[in-house]
Amino acid sequence: MTLSVQVDWAKDGTWTTTGDDVTTRVKPVTAAITASYGRDQSTALTPITSGRGSLTLDNTDRALSPRNTSSLLYGKLKPARPVRIRRTVGATTYTLLVAHTDASPINPDVEAKSVGLTLVDSIADFRQTISTPLYSSIRTGTAIGYVLDAVGWTGGRDLDQGGSVLPWWWEEGTDGLQALQNLLAAEGPPALLTVGSSGEIVFRDRHHRLVRSASTTSQGTWRGSGVVEPCFGRPFTYDEAWQSVINSASISVPIRRQGLQSVVWSSTDVIDLTAGQVTQVKAAGTDPFFNAIAPVMTTDISVSAGSATVTATLDRTSGGAVTISLTAPGASRILSLQLRANPVPVSRTVVVNVQDASSVADYGGRSHPDIPFASVLDVTAIVNATLAMRAQPLPVISVTFQVGGSTPTQLARAAAVLARNLSDRVTVVEPETQLSTDFYVESIAHSLTGDENHVVTIGLEAAPTQPTLVFILGSATRGVLGTNRLGKQGLDDPSTVFVLGSSLLGAGLLGH
């Protein structure tokens, strides 16, 4: 196996500039190379966190000292330099982490003659305040694309369209990462967001484990004993995960209706303008709005006697707030200002109540978290499916593989393990816990302290019983009329479920 560590110091995307390949500088024996990504607690109920990593580079020649003007890297040793860690097994190269150095500048350890790099992936960059227009009837995948636009993401995208349709969606003054987490909640488990092997942002909707072959079919059997590879070693952890049981839901879903054009914001603060001066005012409504009209004199803008005519423009026409730019050819004093638009207030609230009485009796009430932005139908579908699959515990485990070395057995194990990714389905057989069950990969962590010592720790959650004939609108394989079922993600009684296209339409129940 061959380790490759590259830092794109010039940030030109080539990875081939002189000094980019730092593999020979890596000092894993002194400090392990680490790389991890995936869910926070190895369960599909927890949010995706940004990938993390660290490594230590040799700086005996002072090439990584920022003040060394004779270094070929002088002027390039800055924060946020892209980093790629890979390993090659046989003819296949596996990406362990695509990330970048964090916001800290490089501070060489003078005594150790080394430089330590802390790494984060692109998801960490989304922690910035965003503001979006108001959108109607869009899918979660489309909304995620709008969040990526708002944070200035220009990299690759691999986004599912999403299973939830959002009647109204906007964000105002929200942290970009929180906005993405809100959309994952609106999509429902096991939706995920991560960074792909080429650095692209990847979104998978709540149906992805029903349609992707790596999730529908076990990609291999991992054993805790024996000689059939891949075999995992110790530590091995097992958690019955009773805390992840969900057996009840009482979720309030606000229903919004568009209103007639009216004043959605007003101010009586005095604004003084000099000739040609541009002043910007933020106009935030109580409710989101659309069709905003740029304020006009007399109707929306009141000025003092003798003031010049004021012109107003808007940065956009919808959202939770817009920015009004005010200018005048001469001195002007604005006495009052207002914005007209169509508000979208909450007209009523529907409460979705679902409970699994048997599970509540066994474990006590365990509530489903809120589901923002989604419609009543999607909220109902999400909570019904979640309770159907999570009213009983789904064990969470972590397995540890040693994938270093170059013997045929070690190479076979490495190839089998490094090929796996988030949401892949595998079968785990472990004699002490009597496990012989399918699991989903939820988190992956690497630690390398040398070519012969590469440890991979994988967090997994037991695969719930999945429906077999779920109708997924727009799917080539799950949208077959007369074959695939509507209802609670196919979890209704097959003898009564409504089957679209069937001659027995009167006997079937449409469900949720």
C-alpha cells in the first residue's frame, strides 16, 4: 500500500505544483495522521458533522517556516489550503479525506522542527450568516442548492432532489450550517450531507437507502473471528441504543397562506441624505413576503419640505427581509419609509400526533424532534416511517480494522474496508454478542502511525426492516404503477394498501 498526502499550497486545484506532495514530510510515528467524517454518534438520527483530521510535517529544512524567503513555498503558507489524504491498494486509490487546513496560520514547532496541521472539510466553512429569497413548493435538494449558493460554494455538487416538498422556504440571519441541518430535518432520516471523494458536497435524501445498490444489498460480511477476511479486531463496542428509540410524535406544522399586498415593514426614523449619497436600510417583515415593491415617493417615502426626490431600489423582492437602497440628487430628509409586499402569514397550525403504545410501555415516551418547513403530508410520512423503524432499539456498534501491511491477507482486508462509504450496508458477525445482522455505515475514522499501522474505526447502526414495495415518485425502479405502494413508506398492511394502477382501487386505503 502507498500513502499519499498532498497540500495545494497555491490553491490552484492541480495538486502538482512543487511542494504540494508532502508525503515524505509526514511524521506519523511522532503524531498519527487522523481523518474522520460521518455522523456524530453513529446513528442516522444525529446530524452530520464536518470532517476532521490532523497530521505533522517535518520542517528540518525550514521550508514550512512562513518567514523563510528562500523557501519555494514562501508566500503560500496561508490558512485554508486544500489537503488530500489517499492510500493506494493494488491498482485502486482510496480517498481517506478531502479537507483543508483550518483558519490558524502555520506556526512551526521550533524545538521539534515540525509543523502540525489541523484539518476540517468544507462543511465547516458554512458557518456564516445567510439570507435567502422566499421560495414556494421546492424540494429539499433544491433548497440545499440555494444554501450552497448563499454561502458562496463554487465547488462540485451531487444533490438528490429530496423526498420532501417545502410549501414555503426561506432563511434570514441563519447560520448556513444550521440552515442545512434544518433541511436535513425537513427531509427526515436517514438523509445525510457529506463531502465526496472529489471534494464535492453530497446530499442524500431519505429514500437513498431504498434505491442505491450499496444500501439495499450487503456489500460484504465483516467477522469478529475466524480467517475469512475482512476480520475486525479490538476494540469492538456494542450499544443497544435504547436512547435512540422514537415512539411518539406531536409536531406542530404551521400552514402559511399568501396574503394581499400590504405594508410589511415601516419606519419613522429620520434619515438624512446628502447629494448622491447611497444609504441602505434593512426592511425585515414579521412574516416572510414576496412581490415586494420598491418604495416610491409620497406613497411609501415621506420627506421634509424642500427635500430632493428620493429614489429607492431593492436588492430582491422576497424573503424574510430585503435591503432598500436610498439615494437623492440633492440633500434630502426622509421622515418615514415603508415597504409593501404580499406577506405569507401562518393561517392555522396542524398538529401531527403519532404514538407506538407498545414501545411507550416498554421504554417510556421518546419524542420525535421537530420537522421544520415540511408539509403536513411529509411530516406525517416522516414520523410514521421513523416510528415504524425505530420504536424498538437499533444497536449501534463500532468495529476496528488494522488495514496496514502488504501481505495478501492484509491487502484483501484493506481493499474490502477502504472501499466502504457512508450508508453502505454490510453484514456483521460477532460471536460474543451473537450478532449476525446487517448494519449501515454511519461514520468512518482513520489513524495512521506508519505504513504498517493503519487503523480504521467504523461506526454502524443496525439496519431497520425496510419496506419492499415503496412508491417513490419519479424513480425508474420505485415509481412503477401497479407495482409500488403508496402509504406509510410501504409499511401499511399489504392486504389493504392502495396500489396505484390496480384494478382493485376501491379496496385499497390511501393512507398517509
